[in-house]
Amino acid sequence: MKNNNSSSRRKFIRDTSLVATGFFIVPRHVLGRGFIAPSDKLNIAAIGAGGKAIYNLQQAYNKGAENIVALCDVDDRQAVDSRKKYEKATYYKDFRTMLDKEGKGIDAVIITTPDHMHAVMALPCMQLGKHVYLEKPLTHDIYEARMLTEAAKKYKVVTQMGNQGSSGDDTRKVETWIQKGVIGNVHTVHVWTNRPVWPQGIPTPTGKFDIPKEVDWDLWLGTAPFRDFNPAYLPATWRGWSDFGTGSLGDMGCHFIDVPYRALKLGYPVSVECSVGRVWTGFFQEAIYTDSYPPSAKIHIQFPARGSMPPVEMVWYDGGILPKRPEELLPDEPFAEWDGGILFEGTKGKLMAGLFGRNPTLLPTAKMKTTHLPAQEKASVPGGWDGHQTQWVEACKKGHGAYTSSPFEIAGPLTETVLMGNLAVRSFNYSTTNSKGEKQFPGRKKLLWDGPSMRITNFEPANQFVKREYRGDWKLV
């Protein structure tokens, strides 16, 4: 015989327990735009479906914990694997069409495309109230980075740049050690990478090629000046071409420079200067290819004092150039890691680390056994740097104000600093001709930077690299 009193009692306990724990299944429409119930899956769209996008999608999808509802790529060849894996997702070639047709059903967008298209893709997504995960570097130009930083604040969306090391414990550890004064006041930082691992310092490719039927070449060019299709530009070698990519700095600067940028609380630099590797075509015959980044570069970026922290010089090296080995490092001890490193020089010692701040080590290395090292102050991200996308997904569900490791308010200024290096590199080979017909290179000097105004104050031609002109009807508004 059924006991109605017992049944009612169980129902009462169940209902009051739900109230006590604050757990409710709330439909998304009740919460309104920008707020997603914890019980809902995030509806994610991807602009760019191949290459690094495959990893980004896999991490965000999280074995079916979220929905991949739309995919977009201008090259069908790159999208083959993603379309098979996420077969329910609608596929588009033009991201604008995707936003028009799928906009109401999309909560968040992952953008993994060549650098020159980042800003014009991310901004309309934010304007529609979509949360954005954008691969590094944030943008191709300094001006674009500033615009996306301001837009993220204006449209109150959750953002994350794809420099996953910012979610790792090593970055947090280095930040704590530096700010706790373990090596005193830092005055110099050396940062280096093994990039480029693609062709740079080469002439513009020539020849006539048929555009593959799978590629929408006009959409691939997007904001960049028109040029004929050439297989030399894709799928991954676009990084070395100044119209599309941002070279070694753009590829690895947002990873390596991120660590000292956070640890030293750096803001806008005040000056930049550089030297670059040259390409010789004969005896005293130098080739200068402004369409391609140089094969190597050394860049000096100066930062002013910040509160009690003194001025800092950051020196960047790429293309195989390395800083001098510290005297405190024994001859047979490894100098950071094979793919690059970071060396902090302070008034009380030195600290070296690898990519993402990996394996932070005091010098001489014997100090690691004798020095009391403070524990990292910021909380760890579940999964570390491998949980970077998942962290963004969870923040999207919570809405504006939820923590991410590399929101645009941090990633934007960091990207501006990274791109300052490219501004110096591109200005270095800017030439004029004197009355005798001789080439001169007035850009080969220290460039003074007004950060708030985004202007080089002592060499006007350099400002053309702060904000480029878009092709055709492309705009950033």
C-alpha cells in the first residue's frame, strides 16, 4: 500500500535541499542575452576550421560538453577534418554570412585565422554580444589591438587571447618571484625564440597559378592589398609576409613576452630600436625585401618606471640570435630551452625560464636549493595551460566579469608592445633617395613612442605601420 505521507515528506526534503544549495535549472531565455544557465551547453562557432583551430575546437568542445554549431573557412581543404568531427555544425565560407544566419543561436566564437583578419572578424562578433576567443597575436596592427581592447569593455563580453601559457602555473610562479623581489629590482629582460621556421627575408613570389576550387581567394585576402594567388602564402607560410602575418614576434612574442609583461607590470613602452639580418646577393650587394619580414632581428624596447619599479629595457632576439650566456651559468648547463627563453637581470640576481615561463631557475642554479621561494599567489587554472580554452568556456557561461587569464584588457596592451617591435623592423628598411640618387634609411634610429596617442613622435613615416589601410569595403567600425 502506497504511503502518501512518506512520499510527501520525500518531496519536501528534495525541494528544500535544492533551495538550500541554490541549484536551479533555469532556461537560457529567462537569463537574457549574455547570460547562460549553468545547465546549458555553450553554442560555439568557429571562424577558421583547420590547423590550430582543430586543437582549439577540441579543447572547447570538451568531449561533447559543449556544442559546435557552425564552422567557417575560406579554404574547404582546411575544414575537412573539422566538418567530419562536428557533422551537425553548419558550414560557411564567409563569416559575415554565418553571423547573419546563425547569430541568434551562437553564444561564443573561436577565431583562428591569419593575423590580418583578426580584428575585422572579432569586432562584429563582440558587437553582437558574442564572447570571443581569438588566437595570438590579438591583431595585425597596434591600432586594431587598441580598438578590440576598448570594444571588449564596451560590449561586456568574455574574451581570451590564445596565449595559453598565461593559464600555466609557471607564468604565475615567475610573476610572484619577480614581484616579491627574489632577484631585486629588474632592469633588463632578454627574450628570444627559434622562429622563424618558415621562409622570411625572401623576394615576393612570382608566377601564375590557378586558384584551387576549394579556396575563395578574395575572402582569404580580405583586408590585405590585392595580389595574385600563389601557393607560397598558404596554408601556414603567410606568417612571414607583412601583409598577412606578424613574423616571429607575432607568432611567439605573445607567448614569451607575456611572462615579463605581467611580472614587471609593463605598460606602454617609450621607445624602440632594432637591427635586422641582411640578405646579400653579391659582393656589397644587399637585397631588401619589405614584403617579407627579415631573416633575423634584435629589438630594444624601453619602458618607463612604474611606481616603485625602475625603468626596464627588453631585448628581443629571433632568427637564431641569442643573448650572451650569463656568467653565473656553468659552461655545460643549458641556457633555457631549445625553442627560446627569458632571462631577467635584477639588482640581486638573475632568473631564466623557457616558453610559458617553464622551468624558472635562479642563477647560479645552486641558488634553487638555498633560496626560499614564495609560493605563487594567483590560483591555478584547472588543466594549466592546456585548460586555457576550457577556462574561457566556463567564463562565458558565467557572463561578463568572469575571470580569464588573457582577457583583451591584458592581451591588447601586450599585443601593442609585441607589435612595437614589428613597427621598428618595418621602419628600419624604410628608404628615401637624396639629391645624388643615393638611398638613405632614416628609420634606422631610436623611435620615440607616445603610447596614449599611438604615435611615433620623431619619425612620421613609421606611423603608417600603426594603422594600415584596408582594401575595398573592409572597415573596422
